[in-house]
Amino acid sequence: MLALRLSRSAHPAVQLRRLLVAAASAGTGFLLLCTLGHALTHPEASATSVLRLAWCVIPLAATVYFALAVARTDPGTRPRPGLAAIGLGPVRLMAVSATTTALSTLLGSMLALLLFLHLRGDLTGMPFDGAAADFLAADASLPLPATLTLLALVPLASSVSVALMLRPRDTRLAARAAAPKLFGTAGALRPGGAGAGRATPAPRTGGEPVRAATAAPAEGAQESRIERPDPTALPWGAALLAAGLAVEGYASRTATGADVPLPGGLPTGPAAVLLGWTLTAVGLALAGPGLTHLCGRLLQAVRPGALRLLAGRGLMEESARIGRPLGVVCAVASGAYTMAVLYDPSDPAFGPLTTLGALVVAGSTVATLVTAAVEARQARAETTAALLRLGAPTKTLRSAAALRTGALLALFVPLTLVVAELAALPLAR
């Protein structure tokens, strides 16, 4: 009931993001049900049905990733001081957030089931003159356990991922690291100990004692998330990216190995192509925060002015938040570019299901990036307000935002094009 009340009283922008999660869940659920329908219609082609189900992992992962981003930016389930006194501690808020995510994705799964049943003719008769009967199994009865299992994949994976991401963490280490330390003072405050929340006097230096006071963390409060890019993520991401491109290059030079039918009307390619694409996508996602941090450093190089300093520092602070979604968008954009280059209009493989899967993946990744940008804007709202109080012109802040966007485009657009061209080489033969 609490999750329903928080969902109903949320801001319209929050409700819109939840509806987008439900739409992505509906698209993924419909693809899974169509895979089941194809398996029922073609029982002799079990390998093809398994391959279709395997390709549904991509939109499933994109939907779960989008649900995680929406759960992070939900203000209704954010820990705040005083909520623990009424029983809304971090554990309860984590459960509420997971339940809210489950409700949104369950709504999408139910919409997918209704649409699937409608197209099968189980509700109002067969629409479109039975043109979609091949992958809907209109002449066969749906197995209830398999149907419920497929529909539960998105809600279960999304809610479990949100619960793991928002699980309560120990605040003592973060508070101890953030506690102020005076030079030459041996008595540092220990959060949670006997001296927490009280002033600790320093040795006298001839005048009044210098006191350092730190407030004890509120009961049930969660530590503020100061996200910083992992310094080892960029080398690992670059290594995986290089390994993926090397595997794709090797696949383009050899004709050996089993061929795997690819979706979207792409020509049949060797199995090494899939491995190369997977390594490339993971490498871009891992290297995204480091590349964004590098953009911020490059903006501040060679005697920067106030505008470049402001834009560069902003990119460095936001690199961990927007870098990974940006890397995922680059991976999806490179795949879309490859599909556009190698698309054959005479091949009937590019049908409505492929279009739906592409829309779910592309829409979820772009919406995740936009959600991360909104989260970053909310995180720097206090800094922006302080700059405006100090007299910073609004035009300067807008110019800094435009400079950040331009720097990211100047780095990630050529990288995406290069990766897409190299990814298309193994199939352009």
C-alpha cells in the first residue's frame, strides 16, 4: 500500500518515467510471448526457437537497465533524515523502490499479454486477417506455466536488480572518511562512538581552544553517493574493446567456424562475430566513465579560462553517473549503424518483431542516458544555485553545459563510427 501511495503522489515527470518503464516492459514481454508462439507453431525447429529466445536477452537487459536508472532518480524513495523515526529506514525504502519497479514492469507485462491475446483472436477475433498467425500460435493453446514464466522475467529481474543496487550500506566508513581532521590534533571524532556529535577540544595554543564539531549521522540515513570513476575501468574497457575488434577482424579474414543467423535482416555470420560484438559492447560500457573523465581533463588543459574550468570540472564530477549510459548508447548506436549499412531490403527477415526489438533497445538506452542526465542536473542543483548567488551569469552556465555536450560528442561520435565500421567488416563479404 505504501508503494501505491508513493507512486500515486509522485511528480508528473516521475510518473512519465515509470510509464516509459512499463512501455519497455510491454515490448520485451511481447517479444518473449512471440518467441513462445513461434516455438508452438514450429515444434520441429527447436534450435531456431532457442536462438530467438536468446536474442530476447538484449531487450531484456536494456529494460532492466532503464528500470534501474528510473529507480535511482525516484525522489519518493530517497532516504531523508527523520524518516527512520516513522519506520521508513533504508531497508524499508529499498523494499518500496523494488515494489514500485515491480508494479511498473508488471503493468507492462499485463499489457503485453492483452495485446498478444488480442492479436491471437482470443479476445475479439483474429485481427489483420490472420497475417500474424505464424508467430502467435493462434491454432494452439498457450501453456500457462510457460506464459507466466516469460511474463515474470522482466518484473523479477528488475525488482531484484533495484533491491541489490539500493541495498543499505554501512555508513560508518563513509562518515569516518568525511570527518574533518585538524593538523596536529590526535583526538579525531569517531562516528557512532561515544564522542560522536560532540565537540572535541584541541590542545591550547595560548588562546581559546580550537574545537571541531561533527554531527552524528542520522539514524537510518544513507550515505550520500559521491560517485567517482573506477581508475581501473578505463584500461579494462579499452582492453575489452581492443579484444572485441581483434576478434571481429579475425572473423573477417577466416571463413571457418559455425555460422549463426543474425537478427534484423543481417547476413549470416560466423559465431566469432557475436563474441566480438559482445566484447566491444562491454568494453564501451566500461570505458564510458573513464572517457568522460578524460574529456573533462582535456577541457581544462593548456591554460583554461573560467568557462573551460567550469565545464571540465562538471564533466569530471558527472563522469561516473553519465559515462556508463553514454558508453551503452555508443554500443547500441554502433549496432544500429551496422544494421543500416548491411540491411538488404529484399530480405524478409527484417519484420515487425525485429523493429520492435530495435525500438525497445534503442529507446531504453537513450531514455537511460536522459534519466542519468536529469539525475546529474539534480545533483548539481545546489552548486548552480550557489554560483548564481555569487553573481555568475546564466549565459556562462548555459555555455558550460553546451561545451560539455560538444566535448562528449567530439569524442564519442567518431569512436562510435569507427567501432561500427569495424563491426560491419566480418559481414560485408
